[in-house]
Amino acid sequence: MITKQKIIVIDYGSQYTQLIARRIREQKVFCKVYPFNKINKKILNDKTISGFILSGGPNSVKEKNSPKFDNKILDLNIPILGICYGLQLICKEFKGKIGQSRSREYGHSIIKVKKQSLLFDKIKHKNQVWMSHGDHIEIEPNGFVVTSLSNDKVISSIENKNKNIFGLQFHPEVHHSLEGKKILSNFLFKICNIKSKFKLEDFLKIKINNLRKELKDKKVICGLSGGVDSTVTSFLLYKAIKKNLFCIFVDHGLLRLNESLEVENIFKKKFGKNFIKVNASQIFLKNLIKIKDPEKKRKIIGKTFIEVFEKEAKKINGVQYLAQGTLYPDIIESIPFFGGPTAKIKSHHNVGGLPKRMKLKIVEPLKELFKDEVRNLGKQLKINSELLNRHPFPGPGLAIRIPGEVDKKKIDILQKVDNIYIKFLRDNLIYNKIWQAFPVLLPVKSVGVMGDERTYSYAVSLRAVTSVDGMTADFYMFNKTQLTEISKRIISQVKEVNRVLFDFTSKPPGTIEWE
């Protein structure tokens, strides 16, 4: 058991569901996300559950086939917090009346607290929240009181003290709800009485112990990229099973400049003869010829990786497990965690790509964790801070930073630009202030003038974002002097580029990577 107390988040299809989980975890409380249609007897019999949170969702509770509330939850007498759609489900369950708004209420709103409530303890009487709904409560449900109203007189929160059931029409998990973190904290600690916090030290001890029990003397192969996720995965497994871990590094030719050699030097020292490097760049580039679609590129790279990996794995006798550095956000963005209804954003190369013919069991030691938690876990495993603090790098590598067709010439250009850009960040002590920074080689050329000559060369777009876990992100704001210097260095040192752009897009609405 990771913790004696946990929160269950029930997913009704909201894109904000994973933010709820993130906000709970930020307060050192363990939680799990389940889709509304996967709540079963086993889950409900879990004695470690301290509270339920019902997420928002895109449906209307007035629709015939909309996701339903499982009222078996009520029999447990455990605190419940409904958010947006979750609030409306509670309203419907207790015979309140739901009305349809004339227009969808989306964005900033001001609410006024009308009644004393533990949920709003030590929170200003008037504060800003984030709304996103089409329906609203017209008449509060039986046994409930209204605790706050929006400026438009829309019911923005209700509660039933006797049953410990609370509902919010707004989204406390979203950054724009200024007191959202405090509201969730009140629910966790004052209503659910959480006392047993989620500690990474405990997670590490329990995980190592569980891996030893599960794997025993079995051989495990681990796909190593040199990034944070696979590095922490390999160090964690090594701690548990030592010589039975074999790390395979597949160089697909889509890495950053000199990265292949750096990875080899670091991990050969750690794992000795159990570190295996495979140079497969020609195979990957051949398979990517004339492929433009980003999803096809991801799938081809994933498939090729597995084929190369499989061939190498067969050389190690008796392997039964494949270890992957899958994280919680990887699963969320590829397919919803536990198969929920949240929309798929993009596929990840290390999620669901294992062919049945390999006949290997998958072990994913980090799949419950967010990136910042993985870095903290790495510190406890005494991994070099330079390795841990490297910016995230996608499994498909530079292929998804080259929109359109990928070839060796484009990779060489992007590697040089990337090296100049990252070196500038390090030289100016900006690198560690940024979550992720990289250039994108655009599939267009433009006219320029260098000296007295006309040029017709590539354009690159620079991306730099700040984030905690990659679930949401904001662009990093360089000053004019910095942008001028970066642009000057790139254009003067990379003759194939004559135009540098900067990407001013947050996540959402964009993703961090372009493809």
C-alpha cells in the first residue's frame, strides 16, 4: 500500500480531470482516477478511500445517454465533492432541478460566498473562479443549501452537511480559480480528514520491495533513452534486481547533437556489460521516407523501435519482462488512465505499443507519477542532478520537431540549431528556469538577405515553456536582447536557416510539442 488514505477521482470525460489529480497530488495526497463506468465492488470495498471527487464533463445530465452517477457510493458515507457536471449529477440524484443556460458560461467569473462552509473556510467572501458549463442549477436538491452565487446569480456551490456532500459549479483545479487550491485543501483535510500523506520516500521503499517480490530472479530488459523517465526507471530497477536488469539503448538517429555518445558514456559506467547500444539510425530513416503525418511518424517510430528492440532482446536468454519509463501524463494523453472517457490527444511511443509476439510482461514502475515526482525520486536514488534536470525529450525524437517529411539533412540542421539554442540557455543560466525548450524546423523556406546576396532558406520556430508536470504550460518570456542574440547566433552559425520565429502558445490550447 502506497498510503493508508486516498481520494478517488471519478472521470466523466472532462479535459480538466487530470488537473484535479495533479492538484490533489501537489498537496501530498494520493489519488486514483477511474472512469465513471469502471466503478466496481472491488473499488468500493477499498477501506483506504477517504473521499470521492466527481469530475466535470462535456455532456448534459438532461441527455438520455449521458454518464450516470453510481449511487452505491452514497452507501459508504464517505465525503463527496462534485465539480461542474459532478455537481449537476448530485443535483439530479437528490431531486433538484437543472436548467439550460441561454449561453455557455466559460471563463472568469466572480462568486460571492453566502453561507458559512468548511469548503470555503478562510476564503475571501468574494473571489475569482473559472466557469465552463452550459447547464446550471435552477432549484437546489433536497437537503442541500446554496453556499455561493456568481455575479449572474447562478448557483455556484451547494452542500449537504449531514451527508458530507458538496458541489461546485466552477473548476477549483484550474489555475484561474484563485482560491481553488485552498478549496481543494479544505475538502481534503477538513472534510475528508486526510492525515496519512503520500510521501515519495515511502513510495520508493514500497516500490523496490514490490519489484523484488514481483520480479524475483527474472530477467528484465529496459528501453533506455538517457532521458529522465527511462533513467529513473533503470536506476530504480537496478536497486531492486541488480544484475538481472539489461538496458538496451536504441540510437534511432533522431537524438540531439552528440547525445548518443553522452548516453553511452554515462550508462556504460553504471551498468557495465548489461548496457547494450544498438545503432539503428539507417533503419528508422528508411522507414520514415515520404511520411508526413505526425501520428504515422509516431507509430512507425514506435513499431520500428519495438522491432529493433525485440531483435536485440532475443540475444538475452530467459528475459520475461520489459520495463518502460511510462509516466501518468503519458497514459493520460494517449489513452485515458484506466480507459476513461477523456479524449485522446496523441499517442505515445511507449504506451500500448508492445506486440503480442514478444510474449513479455510489462513493468512500469513510474506509471502513477508525474514528472516532478519522478525527478524527486531520482534525487533519492542519488542520480546526477544534471541528468535529472534535463528538459523532457520525446521518444520519437527530432522527427516530431520536423513537421512534414524527415531526412538526414533536416536532422543535421535541427541538431545544430538545437545545440546553439540550448547552449545559449545554459550560458545565460536560463536553462533550469525553463521546463522545456527546443527549436522546430518548419517545412517552409523564405527569402532573406545575407551580405549582398539573396538567400532562400529554412525558418525555425523556437519553443520555451514553463510547467510543473507538462499537463499545462505557459510560454517563457525572453526579453528582446535575449531573443535578438539567440536569433543572431542561429542565423550566423547555421547557413541553411535565415529566419527565426518564437512560439507564443500556452498549453492548452496548444500542446508543448508541435506534433
